[in-house]
Amino acid sequence: MFIYWSMLLIMMSLMFMMFFMLFFKEENLLILEYLLISIQNMDIKLYFLFDWMSTMFTSIVLMISGMVILYSHSYMSNDNNKNSFCLIVLMFVLSMIFLILMPNMFMLILGWDGLGLVSYCLVIHYQSINSYNSGMITIISNRVGDVMIILSLIFFVSFGSFDLMSLNKIELICGILILIAGLTKSAQIPFSAWLPAAMAAPTPVSSLVHSSTLVTAGVYLLLRFNFLFKLDYFSMILIKISLMTMMMSGINAFFENDFKKIIAFSTLSQLSLMMISISMGMMNLAFFHLIMHAIFKSMLFLCAGLVIHSFNGFQDIRMLGNFFNVSPFVSSCMFISILSLMGFPFIGGFYSKDLIVEFFLFKWNNLILFFMFYMGILFTFLYCSRMIYMLLLKSTMNLCMSKFNFDIFMTFSIMILCVMMIISGSLLNWMINSNFNLIFITVISKNFTIIFMIFSISFYFLLKSMMKIKYNLDFFFKIWYLSSLTSYTLLINSKFMMKMSMSDWTWMELMGPSMINNNFMDLFKFNYWIEKSNLNKILLILLIFMLMILI
């Protein structure tokens, strides 16, 4: 079942790639439209938009999905519910394709809602308390974005059309709603807590969710609403939120020990980089980085799945290591993908990431934003270097390496993604950025990244050698406490409902004679406190207060 669906998705991906070549070369698009219902002067239509951006993105999503399902054929071979897992993944891919190809707000909800609901089913696939909690945080965070999209429909009714293509301006409040929807789906601050929590899903799902589907939906939505960022108001909001998220995710990834969560935080940091590019009005650069990130991050997750698989399910990075001796091929692919994440020259992610960094230096001269941006880049370099050292170079502390049976389906899917990543960087750079304007920045700005990194690492070792400065890193370990803040109300309600279900916390206990008795007891205590000694004081305070009002 897995192999057939995988082959079908790969064939569809190649077909959409041909469409992309055709539309990109001819600079045209295709719209398929079907009128569902007409209410007075408003038409509700089902239509699909095929332009170079949507066909390219669909092709990449289908190719990655095909490789992930092929990988799952071996990875999930011992799972009892593997057939239902395959069907849920296919529903997930279908929802994402609806989101990409439907530039109509009314129909976009099909894909937008579908992603949120199906992702919940995937996160709770391993049926445990941890998975249920993670799934609940995921779906509730995503429902905030769904509500924002539904509220924005009210304004589209007043415009007389649900079509995105016919818009070049929008109401301010509607723009804010769409911006919040994009932030929730792409897990920017303050909605970042659900992204690491979604790591409870199986590794192939993580590869799909955190590369090209769920988290990129918010970025893609804002790409379609690019006219919002002609206003400085929206640009300033988005760039500040994105820079905070980039810095926060980089710091957390550096201090995190769970291997899959490190990769999740790296996804968060790259999404922030895309949002920064969108806020500066560079839509092609953001889309270019979106495609490159989808390819190398999906490959990194598949390699991570193999590492965890071979170490008997251990995810603690301190217990892993020396994987190069276990599988040189998979280690080489993982090394290439981590270098691409760092932006190492002439490997996939370098072409998009370097352009965004240079354009940021060209456009912004705000010192605080400048510092936050460089902190994000510094920690990206540091957590990537830490991953390379801990996984590939350091000798292992784990003595349970027993599984070396790497299946051909697993290695084949990783190999195809590796070839795609190596080729697509320079190829897409020649195509998408062929008419790119020159960027003029100073020599100091260009070399400041390296200088800042050397200074920061030296400063760290200086502090470590002094050993006098005590600092609490708990704030950085726990996603700036966003996880607790996000789930606090949910946990209180769940505890309350749990107590309600117990025999001694029934509705009669809460609302019946016992509660009335407690209320009367509190009232009697208050009356006794007043009558005993405090009545004169209260009257004196009231008198002084009245005199102050009269004066």
C-alpha cells in the first residue's frame, strides 16, 4: 500500500514540475473555475489557480510526501495501525494541496482546517498521555488561526468577493486577523509552544509536518497576501515578532538535548527567517527559502529517524554519537543537510539564506533589530555545530546499538532528497533570482557575522573561566515559558473536569447544600470581623475618602 501511493505521488510531482517549467517560461497562469452558488451580488466559486509558485510548491510537497511514505513502508512496518496511518498522511497531503491551489478564502478553509484536524490525528498516533497532551496543545493553537480566518470572511463578504487575486488592498482589522492566522500556523511568538510538542508524532510525520506542509501554510498565506506588507505598520509588527522567535528558537535549540526537538527549533528559526524576508517585501526570496528548507529539513528528519531507530529509540543527543561508523552514507547525507541549515557556501540553503541576510543588512540600520538578527544567526551556527559534533564525531555513551538493518526504502528516499537538495539550490537561484537587483553593503557588515561569532564564543569562554557569574538558564530551556503560558488554562480546565468526574466532586456537591453552607460561613466570618473591632476603622476610612472627594 505504501509503495503504490508513493509511486503515484512521485508521478504527480513530476507532472506538476512540468507545469511549473511551462508557466515559468511563458510567464502565464491557468485558472479552473466552477460556480457553486450565487447569492445576490456575491459568487461562491470552486476554483484552482495554477501559476509558477503554486505548481512549484505542489510539486515539492508531493515529492517529499512520496519519499516520506516510501520511508514509512519500512519505518512503520511493525505498527498495527500502519494502513490507517498511511491514509491519514494522504489526507494531510490533500489538505495542503487544497490550501496551495485554492486562492479563494471560502475554499481555503477546507485546506486550512483540514491541516489542523488531521495533524491532531497524526500527533496522537502513538496513544500515550504525552501524545494526547501534545496533540491538544497543537490543535488548540491551530484553532486560534482557524477562528481568525473565519472572522476575516466577514470582511470578504462586505467586499463582495472571496477571491484573493482580485484584492490589492484590505481593511486594517481584516489584515490583522490574517496576520495572526499566519503567525499561529507558522508557530511564531506567542504561539510557538505547539511546534516542539508536535514531536510526539512518528518521525516520518515530523518530516512531513515540519518541512513542507503544516508550518509552511502560514508563510504561504502571507505570501499570497503580500500587499499587506506595503504598509510599514504590518512590516514592523512582523519583523519584530520574527526576530524574537528566531532568537528564542536558536537559544532553545542550543540548550535542548532531545534530538527531534532540536530539529523542531531549527525549523522555527528558519520559518522566522522566511517571515523576515516577507516583512521586507522580498516574496521571491521567502518562497525560494521555503522550497530549499522543505527539501533539506525533510531529509534531516528522515536521517534523524534512522539514527533514533538504530539506537533503540533513544532521542537524548548525549546518548547518541559516533554514527559515522554505523552508517557512513546516512551520516554524509545528514552532514550535508546540517551544513545546508547553517548556510555553508554552495550547498542548497546557502543561496537563499545568504541573500536574505544581505538584504536585511542593506535595508535595516536599527541597532536592536541588528543585534537580535545576529544573535539568531550565531545560535543557528552554534546548534548546528553542536549537532555535528554530538552525532557524528563524539564517541557514544550508549551501549545498546543493536539495529543496523537499514532498509533499501529508507536509504533510497534519503538519497533522492539529498540529490534534490544539492542540485536545486543553484538551479532555482538561476531561475527565480535571474533579475535580482544588486545589494550594496559595507565590508564591515559583510564580515560582521564572523567577527560577532568569534567575539561571542570568546566571551562565553571568558565567563566560563571566571566561574563567578551565576545565571539561571531555566528561562531559555523552557521556550521563554511559552509552553506553560499556552497550556495553563487548558490544564486548569482539565483538572477541574477530572475532579468533576470524581464521586466526591459532583455537581450536587458544588452547587448544592454544601456550597451554600460554605458561602454562609464565609459571610458570617466577614460580619464577625466587622463587628468585632474593625467597624470604626472602616467608617473612618470612608469619611476621609468622602472629604477628599468634596475637597
